[in-house]
Amino acid sequence: MRRIDYDTEQHQDYARGRALSEQQMQAWIPSAGTREDMLERLRLRTHSFCGQLSPEELETGFRSLEQAVAADPGAPAPVFPQPLLTLERP
């Protein structure tokens, strides 16, 4: 049985993922639905950054999003790759 260096194996996998183009990422990560769907989820304010904004900032931001969504509500939602925390040993 061959010995596996998991640190090296994982690093190579992560490096391949980080090297994907935007087009490859869109094919690899499924869409979150339409822009309208995403706006409805944002209105729930479950994201922690919403708690860091003032009511005025939230209102301004949602108004801007509503205008963008109204222009094309059925457009696919943008893909936002989730950050991945990786730790490396010294």
C-alpha cells in the first residue's frame, strides 16, 4: 500500500479549485436560483453582515437591489463561491 501525504493531496485539490475560471465555477457551483429568489432570501436578513448595517443602510441597499431585480427578475442569480478556511501547519 502506498503511503499518502494528506497535506500534499489536500493542497493540490484546493489549488485546482482555486484555479478554476469564472465560467468553470458557474458550471461547478449550481445557481442559487433567480435574482428575485436571492433577493427574497436576503430580505430574511439571516446573513450576519445585515446586523452590522444601520436601518438606513439596509433600506438603501435593498432599494438598489430591488431596482436591479426589477430590470430582469428571472435572470440567474450570480454565483458566490463560499470562502473556505484552510489551515496550514508551519
